[in-house]
Amino acid sequence: MTSLRKLGSSDLEVFPLSLGGNVFGWTADEETSFAVLDAYAAAGGNFIDTADSYSAWIEGNKGGESETIIGKWVKARGNRADVVIATKVSQHPEYRGLSAATIRAAADASLRRLGTDYIDLYYTHFDQPEVPVEEIIGALDELVRAGKVRHIAASNIGAERLRESLDFSAREGLARYVALQPHYNLVSRATYEGPLQDLVAREGLSAVPYFALASGFLTGKYRPGTTVDSARAGRVAEYAGSERGQKVLAALDEVAAAHDAPVAAVALAWLAAQPTIAAPIASARTVEQLPDLLGVAELRLTDAEVQKLTDASA
């Protein structure tokens, strides 16, 4: 049985792979999304990541499609108490920003779509520097006190604003961020390493990285001369065409061969081995894609293998 990981100072215990819900209602229809969620849960998975804006970027969508599908699945399976649902506020077309009024209204809308009385982990999706941290934390604290949110977290925030937020929570005795969701992977390290990672470690938060597989590049399926049918294929050109990207793939191939493991699982295992990381986020638009991701739950890299990958990505 895979060991669950404690999330920061919270009472949440999560599977070492967070299932990304960004594809639900986008590249995975409801039936396929249900199948992916069923397979993830059957493997012991309990940590589902979404946002109120998923997937508003698709023509005909309004935002909230992913939450709606997850809510229907939880209702159909009767497993609300068994899953940790994380969602986010600030990017829904009808609830943009982080004013207190927006946070309150957006949370209620997310609760309705998810068909639940509470959100386990509620992220500020993108920081809004013009809104004082006092207003943001105050509104989030109200949600916690009302029982609508169990724990709060932040994503896409700078080290200074995160520190201000944590200091304000401590000073006023209000709800405190327990996790950070940074952009972080083998080919994007400066987006987290440094002051932000140091602060997360010092304050006892956990990190739950998004773009953990660099839009699919770190699955190894994007090679010179290959064409991949994916909505994200355009994003990986910068990695695939770089010398650094090729060095990372070569190191991943070598470590994967040593473990007879999928390249994606090795890339996720490198993340999982980094300080502060609780669970990387990765999404699967088909059930067939899921086993390669789930491999991270059992794969343990040696110190030498972690260093090999770190050196290749420098």
C-alpha cells in the first residue's frame, strides 16, 4: 500500500501523485474523465486538482466544467470523504481577481459545481498584487471559519507576497497557507528553486508542482522527428529543440532503463525526491496514460540517479 504524504501543517494526507483535472471537459469528455478518475482511485489515489476556470479557454465553455465533472463523479461513487479535492479562485470569467467579494462568490459557485459542502484545499490561483494580503487572507479565513474550506494554499505567487501573507496570518491568528503550487519540473527549475523554495521549507509548507511533466515533454514522447497528436504539442517545442532538453531526455532514458520504468514516472520521481515536494500534479486524458504516471508512487531513485538528472537539467 502506497504511503500517503502529509500536506504541510494540515491534517490532509495525500497520495504522492495529484491527478490534474484540467483535461476534464477539455480533452477528456465526461465518460472518459469518469474512467480516469475510477482508475486513479482504484490505484489508491485520493488527491484531485482542479480550478474554477477549467476549461473556460475552450469555445462554448464557461469555466467550471472540470469541477462539474468531478462533482458528478464523487456523487455517483459516493466517495466524497475518501478524496481530497483542491480547487482554485481568481481566473473564472465571472469571478476574476482576489477581492474579498470575488473570493466569497467564487467559493460558493465552486461548491455548487462540486456538489459538496466543503473544499479540502482552496488555492489563490494567481496572485493579484494590487489586493492587500489582509483582504485576501481575511476572506479565506471567513471561508475556513464557515466550514466551506478546510485549508488554504497559494499558487503563482512571489516569495515576498507569500511571506507577507504568512506573517499576517500568524500575527492575526487567521487561516494560514499550508501549501504552494509552483511551476516546477526538470526543465523549469528557476520557477521554484531559490527564495520561494527556501521560504516554503522554512515555513513548513508543502509544494504541489504543476506542469510537472512540462506539458508532456518529460514523458519522452516528444522526440526529434516525431509528431504527437496533443492539444499541448505546441508548448514543448522550446524544450524539444534545446540542448538542455535533449540532455534531460538522455538522462531520463538511462535512469528509466535501470528501473525498467516509464520515463514519465522517473521525471515525477525526481520531483518527488526534491525538498518540500508532497505530490507533483499530472493529468491523463485517457486511462491508458495513467499507469506511467502512477509509477511515481512506488519508484525510488538512488541519490546518484537524482544527481544525474539534476546535473543534466542544470
